[in-house]
Amino acid sequence: MDSTLNPKAPEFFPELKKVTQNGYLLIKKAVKSSKVFTTDKYHSLKTLPAFKSVTSDLCRYVDSQIQDILVAETPKFLFIKEQGDEFKEEQIVTTNSNILDRVSNNLEELCKMDHIHRTDKNNQNIPPQEDEPMNEDLADIDQEDMLYMEEVMGAASNSHVYNIENIWVPILPEKPNYLVPFELKLLYDADGKAIEYEHPYRIELSVFEPASYLINATAEPIPFPAPLKNTNYKFINTLSKLDDLLRHLREVDELAVDVEHHSFRAYRGITCLVQITTFRGDFIIDAMLLRRHLYKLNFAFTDPKKIKVFHGADMDVLWLQRDLGVYIVGLFDTYQAAVTLDLEKKSLKALLKLYCNVNTDKKYQTADWRVRPLPYEMVKYARTDTHYLLYIWKRMKNQLLEKSNGQRETLLKVFTMSRDVCLSTYKKHVVTETSHLSLYQRYHKDFDLSWRSLAALKILYKWRDDYARELDESPAYVLPNVLMLTLAEKLPTDLKSIREYCPSARKVLKRSFIKILEMIKTCRDMPEPPPAVMPLAIRPTGELSHHMLDLPNTSDSDLNGDVAMASENLHEPDYAAGVDSTSYETGSGDNRFCSPYLRYVKCVKVEAEQQKEDDKKEVPVAEITNTENDLTEFTPIFKNKETREKEAEERAMQNPEATEEAYGAGEGTSYDFTLVTRRKRKSRPRREMLDAQEQADKPAPPTKRVYYQYTNPNYKEFYTPRDKAIAKLQSKKRK
């Protein structure tokens, strides 16, 4: 058997660590590449023979690897192609779940082991055996601190004490360097509800002004810090060592500070380390073991004459307040300085490369800092965060002074921004009715949730938070965000479906599968929501004393959303625009807004419909029977001669004066011929293509008699003797 595969061999752990780290980097690179390599690109490249050949070989290799894993996990299983892809996928999911469970169990057992393998401890720059707590030092640490250390290492939990929902109370046994004595003072909102306690050092921070030596340029060249291996280092894990450090901090004026925090296996997180660097070296404090005594750091951290250099102190300030009761007065944040200097990259890694030419690996940023003893790589990472920070702040201070041509306004601006960071206070996380929406907004491109799915997401989000408080675990550890969104989107109907969607679920989640199924079932059986009500429905009236656009936005609206107006200006509405006759009550306090543009669009539609109805009333449409002819055109024809003469005589006898005036209109005009209609064949196809609006706009046929206007030059032959006599008489009158 290969010694690298034998757990009892001395080279097993180094080889395993190397393989794990390399595998992690390869997986990270593959995931990053897969996000760029989309499905569309794959289908376009699949047509290329070379690409198709490479992918085919890769598929065969992956298929063989999966077959080997399945055979190793379940020897009786044979990877048969005839069983189908669904069967293969189910077996892969089951095998993967078994492997992850076994790895999780092994890691838990490994953490509980008393003996942890260590190689060449003297080369790790870890405190030697004599620097670890001795028997006489253990007497200075009370039993409660020892129990707390066991809790954070996973042996016990005390979640109900720290995770209750209430206002966070500052933990400050005493207030050194004060201008105003310490007093807890509640702050209230506009409704009279208590929201938080006042910052204990609010007065001291409001009057803070940096000392003169802090705003003067540092003489060049600035000494570069010595390498880590040539710098003094001490791990503070006893009260005696802490007292020595506090005495040293009283002697220095400049110190660089950083905090290492762990949040994955604790609901509110826990401060694990506090790193401090001075001119005498690097110091790392075990904040888990000495947490109840680290408030003594306030003697140096709140001294306005001492400069405390952080990078990105927004969260560090809150963690120090919450866990240790430590506050900062006199802060210089190098991140705020990078923002003021308009640097392209503002991270600590970028500043180390820019000013110190030091390359750092930030992979330990999210490591489990609770582990003891600390490996050499983690100790090196923690020391690097503060080792070069004092040198960087001096370089940046000179650059800020040069930017303002020797003036101090720019430098003082950074101090002001850093002071605002110190004024922030810790607040407990509270789950609201809309907390789940912010989570969905981050993943909305990957998940399409219906209204039932959103209801399920809301319930799961609240349940996850309550369950995590009870277990003192982070919500992401109990139920990862992606799994929660997947369950909300799919809405599984049985336990088998939940196991398929959560193949890598931890034990804390597997124990709650039945409860999750019940919550999802209540959302799946929810009734349809009522239809939405159109905001500010407009009911136009027959006649208004004012313009229709002069409608209020939100005020004076009744329960049904209709606009309330004065009774003297209103008439009975003839119809309703854009709203159903059945409206839904929305409550007396529901003031809904309708923009002027929307009201304008509604009124235009209403006026157009009203105009169409008016046109139809003025020009009634004739009912046409099943015939091939239409009365679409008027054509003048003549009655027979006897009929015309008879009608003319009757009119002349009844009203001679009107007859004479009619004939006085001019020669060549006849009023004896009336316009009659004649049926005609249907018009050409082009007439049928006329728009309906053009047909409606045609003028109505005249109701009074229209006399025919002669254009025939031989019209005189149509005259009767009586016509000629009247014409002759009329001619004499003109003369």
C-alpha cells in the first residue's frame, strides 16, 4: 500500500493537505470558468470538430471516474447504460450524499481528538510549550471562561442567552479616558419606541481632534518594517501576558489593530483574535479565552493621544463592541484614506502590494479561527494584517498632505470619516416581513418564484432564523440560501423530492425535513389572491363644470377608489372607464395614486368612445336586408312629365309668393324636380376597404328638398307653357 494513502504513515497528512489545497484551487477555477462558458457558447462551439473531439474524450473520462466511484461505494452496483440517465443520476446523488456525510462525521471526530498532528512545531512560530498557560496562570482564569472556551469549540451551547431578540446593551464595566461619566441612555424614535442605547463615547468622539504630531508630515525616508521572522512575536493567552501587554501599550503612541472573526458556526458570530502591532513587535490575543478581561484595552484604545490604525474598520468596531466591550477613539482608517486618494484598488492586499511590495493570500479570511493551536499559515496571515500597517499609514499621511499642497484639510477629512466609523453602534439582527425579499433580489436571475413560492420563501426564511437562534448556528449553516430558494421554487410534495433537492444537507437540516414539508404544503394549498384593483378609478360624467383632468390624486377618495366631488358638480355617470362594476374594499386608509399621465390616457379613451356613440345617435345606421344592393350612393332621376306639372300647380296654388321668389333665384333654375334615390350595385372593392371612421365621418343626407341644378343647354325644351309665362313676367319685373 502506498504510504501516502496510509493514515498511519507520517507523510499522510502533508500529502492529504497538498491534495486538498490543489483540488480546492482546481474546483474554484473550474467553477469560475463555467460561469463564463454559457450554454449558447457551448452549442455554437459544438459544431467544431476539434471541440467536439475534446469534449467527447472528457465525457468518457468523467463517465469512467463516476463509474469507479459508484463501484467503490456500492460494489453490487453495475453501471449499465440500459438503466437510463435518470437512474444514473439518482445513484450519483445518493453516493455523493453518503460520501459527504462520511466526511462530515470524520471531521467532527477529528475536531474532538485530544491529539492533533503537528509537524516541526518550532518552525511554525507558534508559542513554545513554556509560553502556554501554566498551572499558576490557570488560577487567574475563572471557571466561566474555561466553560466558554469549551462552548465555542463545539462542546456545549448557550444560545438562549446571547440570541434573544431585544435591544443590545453595551458591556462596559468601566469607562477610562472619559469626559462624561458612563451612563446608559436609551434613544427613542419618532413614535416613542426605544431603538438602542447611546454610544458610551459619543461626547469624546464629537470633540476629538488629532494631536499635532499626527497631522504633521513624517520625515523621509520612513523606516521599512523588518521581516516577520526577524520581528518579535507573542501569543497572549493568559492574564499575566495580557497585563504585560497593557503596560506596554501605555508607553506607545502608535498601534495597528485588526480583528479575526468567525460567523459560520455561531448565530451572531464570535471574535476569535485581536492582533496588535507596535514598534516592539506583533501581539496576537486569544479573544475567546480572555474575552471577559479585554475591556481593559479601552485604556489605550480610547486614549485620544494615541493613534489606532485599522483597515476597513466598519465591522471590526462593531465586533469589538459586541464581544469585548472595547471602543475606539482616535482612529485612522487606511480604507478611508484610499478612498480619499482615489486609489484604483482599496483592499489591504492591494495596499500591501502598492506600498510594501508584499504578496498575500486572502484564503484564510474566512477560515475557522476558533481552532487551537493555530497553524503556522494562519498565524502568518494574522500577523501580516497589522505588521506593515503603521508603515502604510505614514506613507498615506504624507500623500494626503501632498495632495492638498501641505494643507491639512484632506488629512483631517480622513480623520473625520474615521471618527464617523467609530460612532457606529452594534444592533442585533431582526427579521422583518420583507427580509426574504432582499435575499431573493440577490438571486433573482437564477430563480423565478411565483407568488406561492414567495410565500414559501418567507416562511422558510423565518423558520431558518428561529432554528439557527436555537442551535446557535448561522442561518447559512442550517439552510444555505441556494437550497432554501430551490425548495421555495420547486415546492416539493414529498420527502423524496426534498432529499433530491438537498443532497448535501447537514444533520441539523435532515432532522427538519418533515417540518419543512408541512410548511411548503401550506403554501402550495394557498388560495388564489383577489384580483388587483385599478388605482384611482375614473368615472367620467355626461357634463362636467370643470375639465376631466382636474381630478385629485389621492385625497377625497371613497372606499371603492372612486373620486369624490362636490354634489353640485356631478351628474349621474353613464358608464365606467377601466374598472369593473364590482370593486374591492381597500380600507379607509388606502390612498392610491394615479399619475396625471395615466389620467390623461384614460380621459382620451373615454372621450373617443363618447364621440363614437354621439355619431351613431346622429346618423342612425339603416338595417340592410339580404340583398345584393346597398343604398350607398344617391343618383338624381326625373319623374314623368305629368306628375311634375301636377305637383308644380298644387304648390303654386298653395303659396304663390314663395313660388315667385323661388323662380326669382335666377334663370335656368328649376325647383320642380326633387331628388330621388335609385338602387345601385355594390361599389368596387376599394370602397369596402374604407376605414370605419371615414364612413362614420360622412355628412348626413339632407332632410330638406334639394332641387336639381340643370346643366343641359337645351333645358328650355322642358319648360311648360306656364313656366314660360312665369319666366316672361319675371323678366319684365327686372327691367
